[in-house]
Amino acid sequence: MTIRYRDIQTPDVPSNPLHNLARGLRIGKEYPVRNVSNAQDTIFGHGRRVLLREGLKMSGAFAVPNGTPPGTGQYPDQAAREIARVKAKLTPGHYLAWTVLSLPSGPTEEQIAPFNYLGLFGQYRLTVTWVGPVATVVTTHTLEPTTSTQTNGGEAQAPSSNWSKIERLADSDVFPAPNANFDITELLKWSQAVEVELLLEYLGACRPVDICVYERPIRFAADTDTDDLPTPCHTTGGSAKVQLSSPYPVEQFSLTDPSQGSKQVLVSAQLQMRIGPHFGNVSSHNEANASFPKAPPPWSRVAATFAELRVPVALAGAALANRPGASVSSGSTCQLVRVSGRVEMREVNAAVPVCARVYAQGEGVVRVKGNDYSEINLVVNSPGVYAWVEATGFLRCGIYADDASWFEAWFAATGGGQIDVRYLSVEYEENKP
Amino acid sequence: MPAIDRLSKPDSRLLLLGSIVDVSQYRTNLVDQGGWWNEAASSRTDWSIPWSVQVDIEIVAGNTGTIIDRVGLWRIDVAAGVIRFFVNGVQVAGHTFADGMHILGLSLWTTPVGARAESTIYNFATAAWDIQHFDLPGPPPSPGATELAVMANAGGASQWTGDDPNTVRVGRRAHASTETREDFVLEQVPPPSTFGESKTQALPVETVGDQGHFTGPAYVSAGDATIANRRRLRSPLGAERAPNYGYEFQEPAPILEWVQNAKGPGNYQWHLGHIYYRPIPPGVQWVTVRAFLRQRVASGGPALPVHWRVWSCNALPNLEQVVNGPDWQPLTCFYTPLQDTNTDHMLAGQLGEWVDFGRLKVSEDGYGLSYFLIGANFDDADDQQRGAVLDLTIDPLPTPFGDEQEAAP
């Protein structure tokens, strides 16, 4: 086994610009070639994809009461409550980090009369199921804010006072194994083809302001001996071995054998198909609901006609541009040239391949729409059991990153039944060459 | 020589000898018509302006004749050592040239008083550009003839004596206002790439650097792709959505514990429910921000402007930090220009409206994250205006790495 690895924690931004090389109509020089190699090897270092967002989400109140005496049946106990789930493919060489902005926690009490007081407590728990090509592991990570010093564990009472009580909690080492960031053998297990399922839970009387789970680039490793993990693209050229190049670069190109141009192109092309953004997640959890169910009440629908998933307002007839939605503007930076070239579709439309996932039960269809003619249907047929349903497709996006483009989710029941949806996420779908 | 029907899509391209893969949008529903590629005839379009034409052709001294001719309306030809451009039968531009491979371009567009044109000559051998602008002598050409002729002895033009062109392309035109759908819509599956024939392209096949290294098109391609690849992991930083109508900014702010006076100009309110702490991808200095905003008037009276602004800060102004501790840094906030809403959306039966805040410079903290906030400002003092944010999107922009001069890919 010959493991090669590349540290990607700090992207190597070359001092010499690539423009001389990339713009053509110029005489070639050595240094831009080297710059391409350097830059290509560290592209993964640009990953900070946000995979999960939660918190107040624009609400005007926490679920946990403010100043009410405990013992009244209005506070949670200390058991875990499911808040959000996200399933995503990890960018190669990436693990996770998460941050929580929180106010101090409030009181907890038993959930049956006489609602005995259990103390001030709150904890955020992130459970990650890592599904890699050689192993599956589950890791648990917690962040715990301080507890309230106010009367009855309430919020601060003076003007703007809650702003001064916000605590920043962070864990930048959400790894599949304690040594996965430096043990190269361990790193090799988790460098590519890893899928994660994130489960966010609140324990006790949390007052979450903002929660963010995102990818953190660490290192990318590859075994250059085995056939199933093919050799890296930048071989020295002295080897008689002729294999497919790796989809990911792991080693800087040697200047002693600068004849690997076509392989470098291949790697670039593969990268263009394999990596892309994560467009967002939504959870049916509403922090403004002053209740503490074990899992968020779903969005439900029994009608066979489509309605918007998240806002319970009749929107029929409103043009897409007059409805809220999640952004696909970042899709413009990851168009596939074979689907929509750089300046494409009359300079109005581009398309980005995505995988949409929905966590739902019952019978029905969830429709992710980029426009009236750009939609992905997720068929849910899981009576009585919540399960992930995934579908791939194309979403319309703009040509440039500052072009406005949105997607929204609609749902309808089928078969005379009901559909219940808790979570939805949309991410770039890897397109293998 | 075959010709493109006048009802063809003007994005057609003539591909001659040699192999080429067309990955452009123009592959859509292409039909090989005897060496010409064009879309099957449709009634949507004609060879009227605005359009552009481009010819890739070897021209040497002694060549004469018509290169391309929109019969009777415009023409590019060569005579007496001059590349000439004609519109409506009148010569509007003339370019002298040196022997070599050329790109000839002619484009026309309408102006309020007529039409204007530009002729472009690029010589690969000398790397020289020659561009001329001119107003058309008369009204813009109107459709009439049925064909676009290349190297043809049509309309009284003289036969071209030089080599065949490599490619001829008639460029995209603006959509008619009645065309509401893109061709892509009609494609149920991505079309396969199409193959044709072409001469060797007038592009460099290899260049040798000062240290003898081969740096051919492969590297050009790889370098270009690498610049683009750096951006591919940049995801939305904000894809925030109120679960219902969310918190409503009010005047005066009633829940003081949750409200903070914003930093910067104006009496803006920040609210606890609108703090988004997000990681900034390396190299990202700017984001673009949009929000879906809903305004209503509590009294049912007239709507007055509500001002909105979005901030990026490297700390929260009151986040308790130990001065000079590991977290501490001076507060630096950047903010967008203000944007107004001035509609009672509830009264109008609307959910709200998208407001584009444009670009926002990012202020990162020591951990590489930034606090994004949106605030509202009521300066009308009628105490009746209300404003809610239903959606907030924050997208990183591909701004410079030093080698990325363009604002977008």
C-alpha cells in the first residue's frame, strides 16, 4: 500500500496568476503550469459547505418560556428532542465542524404532573452517521451553553440585554474517529465516497439563536497501489504503469516530467463533474411553537393538489418571482458544460444537477421546483414510517452567481392518503464522467 | 455550396473538414443539412437584426470574391487587397490585411434612430485587430431573400478564389418578447453531443516556454478549469426561511431585550431571530444578498417606506468577549446600501416581494466565519408600519484570487 495524501486545510492560492495560462493567445511559460498543479491539488481546500442550519429561524420567541415559574408543565425535560436531519455526500477530504449561538439555558421539569423541577439544563447534540466505502460509524458531539442566572431561569430583561448574553459555542473537530485527521490509514477510509446523516437534537431547555453545521477540509488521501483506488494523475512518468488517473489530485506535478497535460485536463474535467455546492436544508421544526415533542410536527397534506411545503398560505397564481424560495444562485458556478455551457440558454438560464432528499412518511409527492418547467418529483410511499426518499434531476439557475434564482418545494398526497414531511435538503449531484 | 434557410435558427454554425465536438447550446435539435448545421426550420426567426456573423478563413494577397452574402442586404468580400463590408449595397467598412488566418466579424444592432454596425478583423499571423464602427446608411436591412450564401456566386457577387473557411457562425439574437420559453424546455433528456467535420482550428497546438516545457492546450484547458473549479464548492451561506411569517419588525420596537441598535448609519433595529453565523469559503470577499420582505400597515393606513439593510460583522456588538482574549477583535461591520419596501403587501393580497441588496463585503472573525444580520429602519414616526423577513439568501461571489479578474465565471 502506498498512501499519498495532501493537506487541504489551507488552500494554496498561487502567487503567480493562472490567467497567463488560461486566457490563451499567449506564449506558454513554466510557472503557470506549476501553478495549475498547485492550485488543482488544493481545490478541495475551498470547501466550507453549510450542510445544516437551525435556530430561531426568524422567529420572535423561543419554545422555552421566559421567566415562567417551573412546575407548571411548560418546560421540557432533559431527554433528547429531534430537531433536524440532513443527509449529504461529503466533499472528498472533508470532515465537519459546527457552531451554536445560544442564550443561557432555562429550567427543566418532569413531563407528568406535578412537573417536578429537574434543574437548569440545556445541551445541543449532533449525531453523525458516517457511511464510508469500508466502514460505517456513528459519532456523537455535544455543545452545552451556560445556564441562566435570571429569575426562574429566564432571559435577560434589560433593553438589548439578550444580545450581550449570546454564547458562541463551536466544535471544529467533528471527525469519524479521534485520530482521523492525522492517522493516514484512518484518513484513507474517509477521504472519498463518504455519506453522512446528521441528526440535531436539543436536550433540556435550549434557547438556540443560530446553529450551523458545515464541512471542514482536512486532508485527502489515496492509495496509489490498489486498482480500486487508481493512481493519482501526477505520476512521474517513469513508471510503465498505465492506469486511469484518479478523479482527485493528491500530489503536485513533478517538473521533471511535464508531459502530463492531458491527464491534468482529465482531472480538471472530473472535478468539474464531481464537486459542487450544498443548496440548503429545511426542517419542519418551528422554534416559536411552545411545545416539546420528541420530533418536530411535520408539514402534512391530505389533498391531492400541490401546495407549497413551508408557508401555509395560498399562493396559487403568484409568479415564482413573487414567492419566497431557497437560492440556487450558487448553481451558476457549477454548471456542467455538457448540459449548460458557461454562457448558455440565451444568457438567461443554466441548469445544475442536484440530488433532492426528503424525510417523509405516508403517500404523496414532494416536488422541488426551480421554475414551472424545472422540477424534481420525489415519490413518497412509506405508510407509517419516516424514511429518506431521494431523487436526482436538474434545477434551473442563473448564468452568474449574482443572478437571482430560487427553488421551492411543494407537496401533495396521493392514493387518498396523507403525506407528512419533516426534512428536505438539496445538494449538487455528483456526475461521474 | 449549401445555404442556411432564412427560417433557420440564427445560431447555426457551419462546420467543415475535420472532427469537432459541439458542446454549445447550439447543438440543440441540430440537423445535419449537407455540411451545414442548423435547426430545423421554424417560423420564429428571420435573418433580421440584431445578429452577428463570424467567419474563420485564410486570406492571402490575390484572393478576391464574396466570402459571405446575405443576398442584396449585406456582404463581406475581398477586392483589391481590401476586406470590404457592405450593407444595403453600400460599402461601410474596408480593412487592409496581411496574409494569414483571419476572423472576420460583422454585427448589427438597432438604435433609436436606425441601426449601427461594427466590423472586426483579427489576423492570427500578426495578432492584429482592426475594428470599425459605423452607422448604417439608411434603415436597417429587412428580411427578403431566403438564403445566407457563403462563397457563392449569388446576387451578382463574384466567386471567392481563396480557401474554404473553417467555420461560419451566425450568432445569437435577442429573444422576441413573445418567446417565453427556452429551447431547453423542450428537451426531455439532454441531447447527445453531435459530431461534424471541420478544418484544423486556427488555434495554437503547442507553445514552448523558456525552459523547454510543453505547455499546450491541455494546460490552457486545465488552468481555465481550475479557476472555475475553485468556485464549485461555494454554497449558499444563507438559505434562511421563516417557518411561518416570522418575527415582525415594528415601530417602536416592543421587545427590547431581543432588539439591538444596529451599527452604522440610521436607526436600524437588529433582532435576535436574524443572526446567521456562517463559514466563509477561502477567497470569498463578497456575497450577494436577497431577501423576501413583507410589509403591512397595522392601522390600515397608507404604506410608508421601510428601509432595510444587511450587515456582515466579525463579531456581535454585545457578544461578551474577553478583550485581547483569543476571541477578541475590534468590531468591523460592512453593510449594503439601504433598500426600501413601500407596499402594504397584506392589503395588496401579496405575500411580499424580493428585494435585491446587491453585493456585501464580508467581515470575517478569527475563525473564518461571519455574522450576517438584516435590520429594519422606520423613520416615518407613524408607528404603524410593520416589516417581516420571510426569506434571506446569501450567496458567495467568485471575486478575485488575483487571477480571477472577472466578476463571474
